[in-house]
Amino acid sequence: MILGMTFSLLEYWATFSWFPLSPFTVISLEVIGVIFLFILLVVIWQLRRILPIHGVMEFADRVGVVVQSLQPRGLVKVNGEIWRARSVDRQAIAAGSEVRIVKKEGMNLLVEPVQDPD
């Protein structure tokens, strides 16, 4: 892209031309290209600053939905992913219930039922 912008400027000032370019076309394309590159660099810079969250606290205090009833083990859907889970106090939790993730142990989640504020 940068080479294309440079060659288009050189094409305008060259003594011969493969195709005619007006100064307005060359300058407007250069400005649009510079703006695009600037926006692209800003977005890339902002994305590099976001730190990924991994480890034990990755799902802490998130809420999920029970897919397969926990008796005390089953499946829970969190953030669009299905995880193996176990209830903290080893009680049964029905499918469709909301649970809060307490922590992650390896590839399993420890969950507790969400208490209604009533």
C-alpha cells in the first residue's frame, strides 16, 4: 500500500504516463491511504494492550447455565462454551438452572447455584 501511494505520486510527476492522473485524484488517494493506515495502527496498538485472562480466576464470579444436571457432576455453559462442572457442596442442580462459577480446577469448574435476591 505504501509502495502504491509512492508510485502514484511518481507517476504524476513522470514525463511519460501509462494512464493520466489528475492531481486531485493522487492527493485524495494519498490522504485516504494515510488515514486508513493511521486507523489500522491505532486499532492494532489497542488490541495489543488487552491482556488475556487465563488460569484459576478466568471464570471467577461468572454466571452460567446448567446443560446437563449436576449430580454432583455435569455440564455447564459459560461464555458460549460447555465445561464439565461440579457443585461445591455436592448437591444436585437441575438442568436449565443458573450457577455461579466459584473457581476453575484444571478443566473442571466448581459452581454453586445462583441465589435469587427475593
